[in-house]
Amino acid sequence: MNDTYFGQLLISMPNLIDPFFQKTVILICEFSEKAIMGLIVNKPVQNIKVSNILKNIKLNVNDKLVNQDVFIGGPVHTGQGFILHSSECKYEGSETINKNLRLTTSLKILEDISKNKPPKFYKVFLGCSVWGYKQFNNEMLENSWHLMNNSNEIIFQNNNINKLWEICVEKSGIVKEKLNPYHGNA
């Protein structure tokens, strides 16, 4: 098992066949010989904001939340909420991703957000991305993904969310013009 993937970012490459994952950046939140789980950090859900989720669970909504995006974590467990947050707060069941980042499914964080007492940084997701160990390794061998060191600035960046894939490609040293959408074995 290679747990060096845990907490890292996956950048999709052009040869990735599945259109759902094209131009995605995924944070690996769990890595084991059974499964790999990650969250897509650059794919906002259309027409769903944090305020909608708070209203659905009968929590107050403050004005700051009206336009805050919710993100598609992936195509699995799409009814499940996941919240990445800065590590100064710890919630029941929080998993540590790195020294500055945690993941939780606790409703308490949503209560804190509704009371305007959120963690310094947070991002709300619906669903997650999951691979079997063998599938993940095959996709890595096919160069469907490029591994990049995680940066919380990247994960919580909201200004250029539609350009996040390009930003990650550039930061990782990949020359976009030299990317080949085809792969194979000679």
C-alpha cells in the first residue's frame, strides 16, 4: 500500500475517459488497500448554495451564506454531505487530513456556520469519489491522474474556481500544450 497519496491532490489528465472527471482536482481523503476516497474541489453544484442546505435542515441563514457554493464531491453517496475545514475546530468524527485540514460529516459544523461561528476555512460537498485499490492503481499507471502536493490555498480558493484545474496544472510544472489526450502501450 502506498499511503503517500493520502492528503494529496489528483489532477485529471486529458486521456481520462470519464467525462464526469474531466478537468477535476480531487483531494484524497482516505487511502487503504480496500478503497480510495476523495472530494472534487473544483466542481460547484449548479443552483445549490450552503444557504439551501441550512434551510433544508431548519437552520438559520445569514447573509454571507446566500451565494456560497456547495461542491460536487463525486458521483458516489450524492445525498451525503462532507465538510472540509481548517483544523482549529474539531467536530465529532472529524478525520485529520493534514495538520491544517480536517474532514467531517457532523451536523454541528453546519450549526456553527448558521450561527456565524464557522471554522476559518471550510468547503461543503455533496457526494464523494471512490475507487477500488486496483482500479485506482490502473488509472495511475494509465496516467489518467497526476499527483500534486496539497495546498490548503488551492482547496479553499474560490475566486477562480473555474480555472482551478489550469492553476494546478501550471503549479505542478505540467506544460499544457504538451499534454496528449491519447495513451497506450507500445
